[in-house]
Amino acid sequence: MPDSHKFRIAIIGSGPVGKLLVSSVSPHPRINYIQFESDTLPLRPSFGYGVGPQTLTTTMRLNPAIGIELRKQCLIGPVWMNFRHGGEEDSALPTIEVPNGEYGRIGREELLDLLDSFRPKDVPETQYGKKLKSVEKVDGELNLEFEDGTLHRVDALWACDGMNSLCRSLVQGPEYKPPKYSGMIVFRGKVESQKVVEYIGETFATETYMFIGVKGWHVLTFPIARGKFVNIAAFAVAEIQRKRGREYKTSMEELSSYFPNANNTVQTFLRVGIQLSLEFWFAKIVAVA
């Protein structure tokens, strides 16, 4: 390698994995990193993650500074999930705890901000709106073509862009199978915890609950942002896949139709989610074949 040439690494994807990777690399005078993200700013909302013991341990090993901060910001406790019947009111099902008593919750926005705060100063800002179209190897280098028509030449590529990515098909080769619609959709909301306390009760604003439905649906709720907000994720069966853009507005009538025989607590969560949520959106769920 000529002394004047820096080894260029493209990181495809700027979600939690991509940000954790770029925030954990060791600086080197002969290596340049450049990160691309297909989504555009402002990013679409996505509200909360469960952070299991394996993630807490792995993060500490990969980057102890990030691991320590992640533990500070997560709401860590022994309970993975408090299960409730979604049709029969006040019908509790078994509570599941993790073996070593450490399971956390954190909002996606919090997590991305945390990881960005550790981004090396010599790594340029992420380039958004860059969806990878093709990769071609030429003379030992990689030519990257993006759907917006831009081209970049790099020496290596790190793939962090999820199951719908071009990179996944390149890595898996003949074994690759595209993801398929799973037949389920999710409605997600982010509500101030005080509103949940007011309408449903303090317990449901501070603990993690899974309401199991009677016709294939379930509703997951848990606190994020150190307890300031509650994440609501309502999963339902939808055999026909409908296309809905970011601006699509879901009505309460439509929302209720996906959760038949829901008890009063679940109905209140749905109503609070759609009426009081800072952001409310719909998404389909895909699965790897």
C-alpha cells in the first residue's frame, strides 16, 4: 500500500449496530471511515428496545465506556416481562425474570444519541439518503453505487444495514433468501408516563407488560427515557399487506378492529397511544425465510 493511500472502509447502515461499530473502532492514521444510511432526516420514529444481559455484557467488552453509559441510561431490572391476559381483565399470567437479574429498556432515540456521543472526531458525519444499489470489485477496490446516482470507491465494506439490505445478499450468496411479509403489523406510540399514570395507573407506567390477545394479537408496553415516556407496541395479524406512508393517519376505529375482544386496559392503552402519543406510526413486520 503506498504511504499516501489511506485504507478506506465504508460502513453501510447507521442504526444501533452501525453506530456502535463506528463508535468502537480504534483510530488509525492510515484508515478512513465513511458511513452511509438509506433513511433520510428526520429519521422515522422507532421507540424502544429491550437490552438483554448478553447485550450489556458484549457492549462492555467491545467498548467499556459505552457499556458503562448504557447501563446508566437503561432501566435495568430482573423482569423480562409481566404477562397479562389481553381479553380477561386483571388476569395475570406468569412473570418471567432473566437468570442474572439484568434486563434493560431504552428508547431508540436515546440509544442513537448515546452512541453518537462516542463517535470519533475524525470520522465524518453520516451521509443520509444513501441506499446502496450495487457493489463491484475493480482492481482490488470496491465501487459503490447508490440509488441517488452517487459513486464511491473504497477498500472494504462493513455491512450493518439489516435484513432488507443488498449487503446481506452479497454476504450470503447462493444461500440468500429475501425477507417476506410475516402477516403481522405493529402500531407504535410514545406517551408521557404521567399520562399513562393518569389514565391507566402507575404500575403500567413503570413496569414492562405483555398483554396476550385472543385472536393472534399482543400489546407490549414498557418505560423508556429513564421513565419519562412509555413505549406502546401493539402487534396484530393482517393477512393482506397494505402500503401506508409516513403520513398515514390511523383512526381509533381502524385500530380497534385489529384487536378484537381487548379488555379495558388494552383498549385504554390503544386510545392513549393514538390520541396522546408524541408520535404514532404503523409498520409491517417482515421475517427471514
